[in-house]
Amino acid sequence: MTRLSVATWNINSVRLRAGLVQRFVEEYRPDVLCLQEIKCRNGEFPSAAFTEMGLPHLHIRGQKGWHGVAIASRLPLEAAEQPAFCRHEEARVASVKVAGVTIHNLYVPAGGDEPDTEMNPKFDHKLSFLDRMEAHYAARKSSDPLVVVGDLNVAPGEHDVWGHKQLLNVVSHTPVETEAIGRILTRGGLVDLARVVHPPTEKVFSWWSYRSPDWTKNDRGRRLDHIWANTDFASRFIRESFAIHKNARAWEKPSDHVPVVAAFEV
């Protein structure tokens, strides 16, 4: 068997931070890099830079302004079904097959500020996206390798946020969202790989707000970026490969998210 490493990163503008992507790829050499919030249309994506990085195989789902997802790979990409999770048809889902592994790269809507579906259409949209994820993965009958990655904009566990009680009414950690993630994992037969490596009582974060005056001191983070695998393929997860590259949050002009990486035997 060979090793396949998969990274996910909400880059918050791929053109602005192409240099950071290059640094990450040179230092950690992922085989597949899944990006969210690329903030560009397909033709504006810096494809030549990715070819130079050694990731020439691209699947881009761009969009003017916001959103947008992309998958860059050292290995050839095959087409795969694009799940219809987004009712507004925003560029939030990219799906490919690499080395026999189906990869879903997702950018779940943030959901706005108010956790009320009647007052806040953005929150209603987010819950709809999660509902569609649940239905899709629950209906999936195949045991073929599946990896689901992305900025899911939900910190599902008590220790996936800096303050559980303080954030229970804050979008990304409300019970309706965290319970939805639990159902998706359970009904879809999916494994949250971060919690295979880190016990549920350990605080684990992948995002720190730009609004924090010194994110390193107060460490008020949330775990919004995830890598999941279906149960059969999770048995081929290489535990020691899992990493949340917190150091990237301190790079010059960083994203507020950091890369998360996991590798598998394929």
C-alpha cells in the first residue's frame, strides 16, 4: 500500500494567500489540498502557481466575490458526483476521486449572527445544508473509500470551543448545529478523525478570530475545520499523520483558519 495525505484549509482568498499555500505545500507536501473560500472565479484561480507547487491537477468551483472551493492534487483527478447540499447553488461543494478515494470538499454556510431561522435566513440556509448532508450520507450504500473535509462552520463538541457555556447561543456551537453534526456522523457511518487522535476532553481548535487582539494569549478558538472518513476507510487512517498546523495562524497576513491534515493507506 501507498500513503495518501489530504489537507483542508479555508484560505480566505487564494489569490491573496497563494504564497502561504506555497509555503505550506513545500513544508508539508500534501498529496491533495482542499481549499475553501477561494474568493475567485474559475479563470481567476492561480493555476500556474499550483502547477509550480507540484499540484497540477485541479478541480475548481469558483464564484465571483465570496465562497468558492477547489481541490489541487499531485495525482490525477477523476470526476465524481457533486452532492446537491446547497439550495442556493453557491460554490460550496467540490467532489473528486483520487487514487480510488472519493473526496468531498465542503464549505458549509457560516449562518450569520442570529441562531433563529425565522429572523435569520442565513441560519436557515445553514441548517438546510446540514440536513441535506445528513440525508445524502445516510442514503450512501457504498463502502468504497470516502473522505469528507472542509470548513463545516460547526464546532461540534464541548471542547471544540474555548468556552462551551459561553457559546451555546453563538452560531457554530448551538445545540441544533452540534446535534446535526452528530446525526450526520452517526447515520452516515462517518468517523471524525480529530477525535480518533485527540480525546473528547482535549481542547482542539482550527480557527481563531481576526477580532482577537492577541489570539495566542487568550487562545479563544473553535474547531471548525474537519476531516472525516467512512468507517471502513477510517481503519486505514494513519493516526500519527493527523495534524492541525496552528503555526500557520502566525504567518504574515494569515487566514483565520489553519490547515488540517490526515493520511491514509491506499
